[in-house]
Amino acid sequence: MSLTLTLDAHGEELVAAHLRSGLYQSPEEVVTRALETLAVKEQCGAAGGTMTPAEAVDDIRELRKGVTLGGLRIRDLINEGRKY
């Protein structure tokens, strides 16, 4: 199925910002990820917002897929933050 969307200026800027981050390769990938995240959020809201700790961990892991630090280590980021 093919679908054409028209975004307002704010939506276009959001997509462009995500593309600049390097985490996404195309506008379609950005929109797909946004829709997946929305579906998970709505599913949690429909369930009354209650989930077990294991379900919460699974959700966090799913949402973090594809998120990288670009080769940086957490320790390096902490040390960089201490400089300021």
C-alpha cells in the first residue's frame, strides 16, 4: 500500500531533524518508527498504564532499538559533562 502524506512546517522539521541525527535513512523510516512508538504508547494507555517490571523493560528495549551513541561510551559523556 502506498500513501502520500503532507506535513506542515513543524512536521517537516521534525523529520529533517531525525534524518540529520543519522539514526534514520529515509523519511519513511522516521514515520514508521513514530507510528510504532505511538502504537506502543496507546497500547499502554489502553491497559490503564499498569505493566509489570518485566513488561516495562521489554518496552524500553524495543524503543531503544537502533539508538546508538555513535561510538561514544557513557563514561566519556559523563567526563565531558564534568568539564562544564
